[in-house]
Amino acid sequence: MHEFNNRIAAQRQILEVVNRRRSRKEELFGLSAKAIERWIVVNRVDPESRGVQLLKAASARLFFLANRSQEQVTEDYKAASRDVSALLRSIEHEMG
């Protein structure tokens, strides 16, 4: 359960960082590919921007963690968790 809580907390933190900017028409509601694509279109965000690339990378790492949550915590899982933390800091810097 601990890994699940960490993963959910990381997703919440990323969404909070992205949604701090009040100049957007619509908030980002999730980190699925469809949610990110909708956010890009509605808010007219450059899909090639660094922020979007970071969001997609975070989404992919969180997906990896979700698929591994039932297994023993491996080195790959620990590395992915560290990647998510680093991506969060990069997103904060880029979107801050």
C-alpha cells in the first residue's frame, strides 16, 4: 500500500504544480495520455514544449510504477520512483 500512496501523492503533486497557473482555461485533470492531450488542445499549449514533454515522461514513469505495484520492489521500481521525483522538480521549475 505504501507504494500506491506514494504514486498517488506524486500524481497529485504534479497536477497541483501544473494547475497553479490560473491563466489556463482548463486544469489538467489527470496524467493519462488523453487527459494531457485534452489539456494541450483546450489551453493551446505547444505540444512540443518542455513542460509537455516532462508531463508525458512523468505519466510514463507513473504508469510503469502502477504496473509494478503488485511485485516486489525491485531496483527498476526504485529507479522509476527517483525518476518521478526528479521529473516533479523539473516540472515545478518549468511551470513555476
